[in-house]
Amino acid sequence: MEITDSNFEALVAEGKPLVVDFWATWCGPCRMVGPTIEALAEQYAGKVNVGKVNVDENEELPAKFGIRNIPTVLFIKDGQVVDKVVGAAARPVFEEKIKALL
């Protein structure tokens, strides 16, 4: 799922937990994390909205959340950031944080 400056608030309003991967096409570690994020999006479909924000195409969201390094993955519940992972991490790290959202 592509998350943009324009659709973010609508996704939060759905009430489901949200996992947001801030990335860029030129970022090597982002490309390593990408397949994991996509697999988790399929695994938790219907329970959690999982998506990606391209920091080169969206300026508001990275600024709003103070994203300084990518990849950064935010875990959002009830509109609030409850956890985050900065840098590349293994799938079990992301799964543990998603389970904590549910």
C-alpha cells in the first residue's frame, strides 16, 4: 500500500493499527526491508494497514514524524506512534511489534 501526504489521515481514521515504512528508491537498506514489509502486509491484511511512504515524493509526513534516517518504520495505534524501528531489521523484530499493536 502506498501511503502519501494526502491519504495518511484517512488511513488513521479507519481505526486499524498502521505500520508505515519510510523509504526511498536509492536507499540500499530500504530495499532489504521492502520484501519483509510487503510480506507482513499480506500476512496481517484486514487487521493492520501496512504501507510505504516514499520520502522523495512526500515531504509532509517525514517532517511531521521527524524522520531523519531511512528506513524508519513507525507503528501507529489510535493515531499515536507507539513504537519504531530505525534501520534494517529482521522479520521477527517487525512481527513482534505488529503483534503488540493488536
